[in-house]
Amino acid sequence: MEMQLWREMLNPYELAVEEIVVKFNHMIKEHREQGRYSPIEQVTGRVKSIPSLLEKAKKKKIPFDEIERYIEDIAGVRIICQFVEDIETVVSLIRNRTDMEIKKEKDYITNQKPSGYRSYHMIVYYTVQTIQGPKRLNVEIQIRTLAMNFWATIEHSLQYKYKRNMPEDVKEKITNASMAIIELDRQMSEVRSEIMEVQNSFQIKANIVAEILNNIQNLYRVANRREVNKIQDEFFQIYEMNDLDQLSNFSQQLDIMTEGYKAQSIAISSVEKNCKSSSY
């Protein structure tokens, strides 16, 4: 297959990965802006390189013209979660989406591979719009915890180094490490509620601070600079107290003040406009 034809084949998959990553990142953003815990920590995506596709096709004895039909992970998206419990939540979110259709699922968390690999895999159908029209593609979505991803990244690198012939002593160390990862995820699950509470509180505070700073910036356009500086100093004092309730009350009062100045500014502008019209 000529290089140009490879590019034409892979372009829709690149588009699919870009779109899906954007959608899941927006989901993270929505959760955090609403002060809610996001079950998704981060999202990455990739399209298999041409050498990787050729190697997989050769290994599975797939003809080049059948690659799209039989290789389901040309496009891959990886969703990283903080806790094992979050994986089930993300799987449910994907099942309920109308822009993705589930083709198959593989639970390597409940049924981990002999190597110690753990992850939840979903193959979904996803449609992209191309200049030739809509194209329905297979996309693999892997969902795993931060700890699982760390182990899988190291194991993959070792498999690449040893060309799938990993020495027994290295295999043993990797297997032991996988058991340690299971224990780490278990212990993190035990403190999940405490961690979520802290993270939610931090996100709520960040959202309130962003709103306050935005209002102060708007006040500089319509209010007396000395008064705005005084408001800003008051904000810094409350912020240093690290009291979320006081910060929230200050934000609400500032909202009211900002709306008042906006209304006053609009009224003044309207009067000035009428005066200019009368002068003509």
C-alpha cells in the first residue's frame, strides 16, 4: 500500500481520537466547574503507527486490505481514573452515550491476564464526518486507574525491549509488582471518600475564587479604582482565612455589587446617548 493511501486510511481514525478526547475532557471540565468529583482524571489518545499495524497484521495473518475490518484498535483512547470504583462509573457513562455504540467489552480487572495486566477494554463504533461522507469506525477505549496505567506502561516497555521473550526473573518482578498495584488500589479505595471530599472542596473553592477575580476585573471598568482596590484587599484577607463559607458569602455580595454597578453604567450610558441625540 502506498504511503498516501495509508494516510487516507488513518486520517478518519485521527479525527475520531481527537473528537473523543475532546468530549471526555469536556466531561471532566463540566464536573469540576459544577464542583463535582470527576470519575475521569485524564484522557489520552493515539492512532497506531504504520509499522505497528504492519506488525500486528503480520502476526495475525491479516491481509493489508482487511486491516480495518479485523484490527479493532487502530484508534485508541485511554481513560485514567483515580480509583477502581470510578471505572464502573465511566463504563456506565460510555454505555449511555448516544454517539458511541458498544461493540464488545473485556473486563481484565475482574479477570486479569496471567501477566498481571489489569484494565477495562471497550470497543465502540464511532462515526466521523469526512469529505467522502460519514465513516463508522472501531475505536478501542481502555479504562484503568493511575496505578494500573503505571504498571502497564512499564510492562509494555519491557515487552518491547525483550521482544516478547522476557527473562523469568524479570517476569517474576513484574508479577510481584502487579500484586503490589492491586494492594495499592485497594488501600486507596479505603480512603476514597476522604480524598473525594478534599478534592471537591478544593474545586469548589477554585470556582468561587475564579468568579470573584472575574467580578473584580469587571469592577475596574465601571467603579472607582480606590474602591475596587479596597474590595480586592478584603478578598485577599478572606482568602488567607481559608474559610469556604466566608469566601462564598463574599462572592455573593460581590455579585450583587457588580450587578448594581452594571445597571448604573447602563443607565448612565443611556442618558448620555439621549443627551447627544437631543443636541442634534
